[in-house]
Amino acid sequence: MAEKKRISVDSPATAKSFAQHLREGMDRRGLKQADLIRMASQRGAKLGKSQVSQYVSGKTLPRRAVVQLLSDILEIEPSFLMGEGTPAVSAVSAASSAAAATESAAELTGLDAEPMGSFPTVIPAGSSAISIPDPPGRAEARPAAAPEPRIHMSRLDKNTNSVNSASSHPEGIIMSDAIRTFSKSSKLDNVLYDVRGPVVDEAARLESEGAHILKLNIGNPAPFGFRTPVEVIQDMREQLPDCEGYSDSRGLFSARKAIMQYAQLKGLPNVSMDGIYTGNGVSELINLCMQALLDTGDEILIPAPDYPLWTACATLAGGTPVHYLCDEQADWNPDLADMEFKITPRTKALVIINPNNPTGAVYSKDVLEGIVEIARRHQLMIFADEIYDRLCMDDAEHVSIASLAPDLFCVTFSGLSKSHMIAGYRIGWMVVSGNKRLGSDFMLGVNMLSNMRLCSNVPAQSIVQTALGGHQSVKDYVAPGGRVYEQRNYVYEALNAIDGITAVKPKAAFYIFPKMDVKKFNIHDDEQFALDLLHQKGILITRGGGFNWPEPDHFRIVYLPRMGVLREAMEDLAEFFETYRQA
């Protein structure tokens, strides 16, 4: 009988050698430490995080049963893990692995590592392979022949359409028994966009089952009968043959020239062609600016309630959104004291949304001058979202905040989606104004990102000049007797007539942000309220929390549907609140 000798594991190098081969085996299978723990559990064994970490780092040598378990998971011979032999595919099947794990439960439950030097494995003299004795019954549990290894079908031989053998492919082609899944990026953990979120998903499910849903959740004019001006459509049709190629990354000359002239009429100082950028809607440009400006931990002031894209884009860029309150008792104007209180040395910029979405507020010149003074004192950049500036009602005058801040660095956003009822065309813009020297480096980042996306939608750019220079049909909508004006008045009165509901009258846009008496309705979860309303009445709204409002007491209604539909919706809403008490 051949002489047997004990493997010496007194030296830390043995554990380190094991760790090296373990990592190689994991790399071949594309596995991580967490995968080892999970796959061991699937085999009826238990591996702890700290234990696996010690094996992988070479601090501890595992027991023989653990070595066998790991070799089974990695589908390689135990001898390879122990530093001898090649990473040949193990003949042990998943079934035998499970049986072995079950039958050695005494060793594999808890799996405390043995001290260095206590590994009881022996090898025959003159043999290059390590013998790890099977636990009782293991040999009987093995199948007569090993099953064929699972092969990545992407490894097909291009000439023969046959699968290459495992031994002929040094990278290893064995598929994992466990199916790999893909999780969303952790960057999205704190991102919220409930305008299209879980409640909307539930509405889509109900629609797929045949339910009729009234969508009062999104400002999309087309489904409610608002039409694009005919001359705008005709202009695009005529220019389509000239829109097949990329434009300058900033946009077409004609579009930017018209935007520059519009900005000058609004009083924006120091505006030039090189500071005007077109985008696939304002949304794209907001994201571009947040990426260009914010480093991890930088703070930016954003209103509450806000249009949630601002908060989402700032978060994705690594910044920290800080929400200043808008005061419902003051017609939803920004609380300037709260705004200034929340400024820290890390604050880089502040955002205003004027006219406001979701409240419909239009800020007075006095309020805007107060914001400018705060930005001036703290040397902040100003972002002004003014997409609704042409939808003001009741003689409310829109003032661009940039016109009041020639010494500050300002970026003003606007577009045609709402004013010309062409949300689907996706055309917006941003205008840099004021003291541009303060943001010269930021603009280098904007240029880089603008170049990376090549350009915005060229056919939509082609109609900017016509849209801004022609008849502004939106004025008819927001004047007394116009659809938006009359529907706004009706919804405002109907909501305030419901017991437990109050609402401030909007001065612009096509949104209203009513407040609920949370005590009367026992509301503690506004998403649940939105779901209850959807299920009971088929009305889809956006909850207040979707606009980063801190309390569960508000929701937004879009009043774009025609009057007959709105009357039915308000009647259903009143009926809903008559009996609603949140569980």
C-alpha cells in the first residue's frame, strides 16, 4: 500500500494559495462571494459572509467538506482548489452535490473554519492529486455517468454550428446553474417620477382588462383635442426634406436666432447665439445641466412642490436636492425665509419654476427680486423653468427672473410643448444670460454633453421660427371664454365645493393642486389615496408626494379635458369624498 502523508497547512501561504485558486474558479464562472453563499444554500448547506470572505482573502483554510462544496459549486476538481492539477470540469453533478451537502450537514451547518494546521486530508505518495474522502454514502449518491455540462450557446463553432468542447476553450464555457438577474442601478434608489409611476402602471393594467380610465395626471394637450397651429404643421411638412441630417449641436441657426430674439423681448441681458441650446424638450436640457454642474454632495435648492424631474436629475447627477417651501397661504409663492435658511456652503444653485407646475402660481416682480437678492448674497446660479410663460390668465404678467439679474449667471428654460400644444414634437431650449464669465467652466461641460448627443430633433427645430413669430393661438385659450380659462374656473369652483377640499386658484398653466383635510378623510398615505380613487372611480391623478411635497394632503389635477368630461369627473370626485375614509 502506498505510503500516505498529511498535507501541511501550517504556513499561511497554503490558505493564500487556496484563496488564489478559489478566486480563479469564481472568475471562470463569473461568480461573486454572494453567489457562493446563495448557491451553497440551494444545495442545503450554509456558508456565512465572514467565512467566505476569509477563504477568498486567504486568511483561513476551510474544512474538507467546505472544499468539496466549493469545488462542486465551481464545477472544478478539489485538487485545483488545493493548488495541484488543472481546473478540469468536475464530474460531480448538481444532484450529487446536493446529496453530499445534505449528508454532511453536521460539518456544513455553521461551517466554522478550522485552525491552521488542522486540515486532515491525505494524499498518496507520488500522486499529484489530492484525495478528499467522501462522506458516508456519497459514492452511492453519484450517478453512473456525469451529465453533459451546460454550454453557452454563444460559443457555437461558426463553421460547424456545433458547440466547442469545454477542454478546447480556455476561457471556460460552463453556464451557471443559477440564472443571472439584473438589478436597477442604486443611483435610482432615491429617484422619484410619479407623474408616470406606480399608480400609472396600475391604471395601465386596469385598461388592459377593459376599464375606462380618465387621465388627469399628465399635461398632454393632444388627447384632449388641443391642436397644433396649422401653419406650424405646414412649415414642418415643407422643411422635412432639409431635416435629414444632424444640425449644429446647439441647434439650427434659424431656431436659435428666433429664440434669441424672444429672449431679448423678455428682457434677458447679455444674450448671444452661442449661449442658446435646443433640446428634445426642456427635460433633456435639465438633465444635461444637472450633469454638467453637480458633483457628489453639491446642493441645489428646488421648490416644494416641484416638477419632479428637477429633483430626479439632480439626484442622478450625484447632487443633493434641498427643497424650499412654497407657501399655499401666499398663493403658492416661494417662502424666501425658508429658501435662505436652507442655503449652506455646499449650495451651488437655486431653481424656480415660474409659472409653477403643479400649483399654477405666477410670481410677482417683488418676489422675484427677493429671490435674486438671495442668490446675489450667496453667489448662487439661477435656473428658471419658464415653459408655461405664455399661458398666464387673469392679467397675470410673467416676468423672467433673468431680466432682473444682469450680474448673476442665469439659465432660462422654455419651449413649445405647452404653448403650441406640440408636446410630442419634443422641442425646448435654454438661454444663458447675465454674467457669463461666472459660468464659463460650467459651459464647457454643457458643450461637451451637448456634443455627445449630437443634436436635438431637427424637424421640430425647423418650426421654432414660425411658432415664435406667428399668431399665438394659445392666447385665445387663456382669455375669458377660452377653453383653458373656462375649464380652470370650473374645476377651481367644483373642488372648493367639496367638503374637506380647498384649492388656490391657478394663474397659469393647466394644473391645480388641491388640499385634502387629512383628519376628515383619515389620509396617511397619498399613494394609497390615488390608488383608491383609481379603483373606485377610474380617475387617474398624481399624488402630492410625487411633486416632493412633504405631507400626504395634496394631489394634482390636469384640467385639459373638455367641460363635459370635467363635469363628470368632478361629480365622481365629490361622490368619492362623501364616503372616503382611508383604512
